[in-house]
Amino acid sequence: MSINVGKEIIEVGDLSFIKYINARTIEEKVQEIADSIREDFHEKYPMFLVVMNGAFIYAADLIRKLDFPCELNFVRIKSYHGTESTGKIDIYMPPNLELKDRHIIIVEDIIDTGNTMAMFKPELETMGPASISLTSILVKPEAHKHDIVTDYPGFIIPNKFVVGYGLDYDGMGRNLKDLYQLYQVQE
């Protein structure tokens, strides 16, 4: 498995992707989001819950643009898959993480169907936080199956597969500084 980077079209594994959003545009968007979060939370000592693995690059860039006290923790959310949908998720968080009366900001890489957030947010609410907000660098409204509000959205994109900036294809491509969209040759 490899990543071959050309000019605008790259190969990741067995698929081709075309450059979609460049690193500079991403950086500018992250700054806009940071400014909005700063305005709303600079006096509230929020806790950022970063959903691994995909959101780690976005979270690192975002948190470095904030100039007020905040806390950062990582969560892993695993959905059950199989022939029967149980409607449950496994949430792995640091032990003894106290969320009661805290302002929580969930950091995601992409809001696609919204299934994960539709199950995760209600679980967080049972822990008694003062508020729960959501930021995601990418949002695909066309793919939503739930009414999920992204309080601090990045780019609104069509329902096409993307890699780069933390998002992967078969474990590859997370390290790409730009975002790439699945490339399909027009026939």
C-alpha cells in the first residue's frame, strides 16, 4: 500500500483522488472557527473532547489558535456493526473524566450520516455537562440521517469520499496536508 502524490491527482492505495481544498484554505477556516469558539467560550474553561483517530490533526491546529484556558481530552467511539443494528456505541474516555457542569466541545473530523453523534451526544448529556457543542472541519448535509447541529462547522461538502487532513482511506492518507476528493474519470 502506498501514497503517490502528483500535482493535483494522487493515488492512495488503489484509488485516485483530486485536490479539493488546499492547506492554506483549511488553515484560514480553522482560524475562523477558533475565533468563533473564542468569542463564545473564552471565559468558560471549556473541555474539548477530540474524537479519534480522524480529528487529531484538526484538533491540534484548532487548539493552538486558542489563547484562553481550556482542557483537551481524547475519546474513541466504536459503533457496533453486524447483521443486526443494536443502536449502541462503545465510548472509550479517560477514566475519572469529570464532565459535570463543564462546557464540552466535541471535535470531529467529519459529520457524515450523523449516526455517531446522534448516539454520543445523548450519552454525554447523562453526565451533566453545562453545555455540549460540536465542531467538525467537514460536514456533509446530503448524507445526514439525523438532525445533527454542528455549532462550529468548517466546510460544507457534497456527499463524496475525501482523504487528507486526518481522514484516511484504508489507514492511509491522514498525513496529507490538503484535502482530496475521490476522483472519477468522466466517460
